[in-house]
Amino acid sequence: MVNLAVTLLKILGEKMDPMLSVANGAPVPAKIGKRANLFDKCLQFTRADELKALGNYPYHRVIENGQDTEVQVNGHKMLMLGSNSYLELTTHPRVKARAMEAIQEFGSGCAGSRFLNGTLPIHLELERRLAELVGKEAALVYPTGFQTNTGVISTLVQSGEYIISDKLNHACIVDGCLLSPGKLVRYNHNDMADLEDKLSRLPKEAGKLIVTDGVFSMEGDICKLPEIVRLAKKYEAQVMVDDAHGLGVLGPGGAGTAAHFGLTDGVDLIMGTFSKSLAAIGGFIASSERVINYLKHTSRPFIFSASAAPASVAAVLAALDVMQEEPERLDLLWRNATFMKQGLDDLGFDTGDSETPIIPVLMGDFDRCFQVWQFMEEEGIFVNPIVPPGVPPNRCMIRVSVTAGHTLEQLNWALEKFSEAGRRFGLTE
């Protein structure tokens, strides 16, 4: 297990700060007197091969069927507790049927960007529906959620302006900040005193954008939006919420974090993705009509990318219909989230500050995290080990996520296996 820990840390990068870490280690410098070969670093990268040779490679697992509460991996049935399909819609018959109908009507792709030849009626319909869902004037659909954040942040925040970002924001927010010519300022996770301190030091006349996840994807906690909105007004800043894990989970009808707090008017930009509750792939930004119009004509990741495929767009439209017409799914999601978290807490596990269907089961050190992951894998439960640089060195975790589709019998069985793991590896009594 020590060899495993050392090898994986090398693969993932030993620097803990996501703003500084390099995914697979620093580039190999060219030797003096020798002509540089761009591919030297590739030829010398053997760390993933070493980890595979140890028989404990936890990444790129192949799921041989659709995303459901039970999946097949390497021919074995597993209980899925690592999916973000919160409303369990990726295999819903209506969603699949609508996607297939769109292919029949529009083909498999748009063969161009939205800016030129890639806009279909269903793109416009989806943007109208999304703006309505989150309570904004207009919305703009990007091909992926990652492109949405990089495209919006890098376009809106220009030289002489500032991005104020939570330190645990998702990687696509981080990359959007790095692409922006504006200056990045980071505040401690959900620390409102630190946020105000950072805001108070910025030039009053400068444009400022506070960016935060609505629901944090590893910790499962919710941003302190009421305080963020209050501080934004005090220091004349705009607010952007990444609601990738909030849509379909929080708020009336799954409308997200801003609706959950009754602060839709206090949030200037609401971003969301389709790859969680909405059963497809893509992303969107919602705001005032003038902001969306500006992004539509200036955001390079939007203008220079092929438009979202018809099947994905149609799948999201169907998912929105199901979400509206089957509100019991949201109730089942929260029943399961409450049941699972309470069960893990009762067993003596530390689940941090989770308030959502994302439940981190804190392991502490690296070795124990992988011991528990391997045990759960062998017992037939699909969970995700989260280790540095995704988390600080002593905050390794097993990330559990539940969906509306899980039965209480499935969750009870998973809790039994967690109980065994806790006793075996000294996490619980």
C-alpha cells in the first residue's frame, strides 16, 4: 500500500494548490547540449503503468451499461454510489426517446458553431426554458459545462478588473480565472470574513466578480449565498453561481441554489451543466438579456466551438419536462440523501459539512482511503477515492453520491459494507 500511495501521488502531482499543481508532474527540462524533444515527457511518463501493475488503478473504469443505480464493471454487477445523475434521468424512457427523435429530425450534429450555421430551433427553445427555470431574462447554451465557465469568466473579467473566487471552486472556474486578463483573488472556503477582507482591499472603482460553486462537488456543502450577496452589494460586485450540482437538487422544483435561498434577483449570473441532473452533456449561463447578448458575440469558447448536438439538447428538454411533471423524484433524492448521511453518521464516520446528496466519507490519510476504496470495490460498491491534489493531504475521502433511483434496501446494504470497512480499517468502533 505504501508503494501505491507513493506512485499515485506522483501521478496526481504533489502540490496541493490546484492553481499551482501540474497534473502529471513538471515538464522534463531539456538537457544542455541536447536538442529538445517535445515528447520526452510523454516517453518518460510511466507512473500510470506502475500503478496499473500494482493492481489498484482506480481511474478510467469502464462502465459496460448505462448510468443506473446498478452498473456492470469488468463483467461484475456493482451498486453505483459514484454518479452525479441525481434525478436518475439518464436512462429515463422519455429522455432517450426525445434524443432519438432529435437525431431523426436534425441528424447527429450541427457541423458548425452557433455563431454561423449551428443554431437549431431546439437550441433556442432550451435557452428559453433554462432562463425560465432559473428566473433570468435570457440564457446561452455552451457545448460543455467546462467551456461555459471558461468562456464566461475569461470574457467578462478584463484587465483592471477582479475575480474573487472560493478556494474550493471547481477546476473549470479555476481555468476560467487563469484565462482571464483580470486579476484573481481567492478567499478561504465559505469564509465570509475572509471574503469581506479581500473585497475591502480592492479598488472601489474596479469591476469585481465574486464566483462560487452553489454546491461544492467534493464537500457537498452549500455556499453561503445570503452573505455573499450582501457583501456584493456593499462592495459593488457582481455574483456568479456555478450550479452544476445545485440544479435538480436545491430550490423549488430543482431551480437551484439562488432559488433555494430566495435570492434569484441577487445573483447576476447563474451557470449550470447538463451532465448531472439533466441527463446529457453541455452547459449554460443565464443572466440579463444584455449580458447574454454580449457573451453571444464575444465569448470565444462559444463562438469557436461547434454547437451542442441535437440529441443532447433534446435530452435536456425532456429531462426538464420530467423534472417538472415528476416532482416526487426530488423528494426521493432528499429521502435517500438524508437516510445515507444519517446512516454513515450513526456508524461513526465523519461526513464533514455535507448538506446535499454528495456525502464525503473522510478517511484521513492516503493509505486508509485506498484500503477502504479497494474493499468497497471488491464487495461490489462503486465509489470514488478522492486524494491530493483534489483535497489537502490529510483530508482524503471516499465520495458517495446518491440519486432518486436508489432503494432503501440498496442503501442499507451499502451501509453494512461501510460498517465492515470502518471496523476493519480502524475508522469506527
